[in-house]
Amino acid sequence: MSTITDWIRQSIEYAWAHPEASKSYVMEHAQEMDEHVAASHIDLYVNEFTRDLGTEGYRAIHELLARAAEEGIVPPTPTKRLYEAREI
């Protein structure tokens, strides 16, 4: 699993260092957006949590899944196993 995580992290870091590399792909799939709007959307959703969720991010996911399970939206999941390394 760490190899896949490393590949994803390297890809994200490359994209941050070379934003022009994905520009044509982004604009091809954007709906009526100019480049500045597309860039601001990317900045909004691709951030430090993308690189590493950290304890705060893992806790947020844990809380979201727990609330969804309480409401019957998703089945209860063994999320504890995902977060044990983060001491949640």
C-alpha cells in the first residue's frame, strides 16, 4: 500500500510543481470555465490534505463515516483499523 501512496503523492507534487502539464486536460473537461476559475477550483480541492490527510483529516473521515452509518446512509464500517496508526 505504501508504494501506491508514494506514487500518488509524487504525482500530486509533480502536478503542483508543473501546473501547465495538466492544463489542457483540465480545460478539456471543464464546463464553461476560464483558466482562472479552473485554477481556483483546483486550488480549493487539491490542497495539503491531498498530500497527507494527517490526524485531522483521518478524524474528519472517521466522523463523517460514523455519522452516515448512524443515519443508515452507509453500512457500519470497521474504520478503526484505518486509523489505529494515527491513534484515533
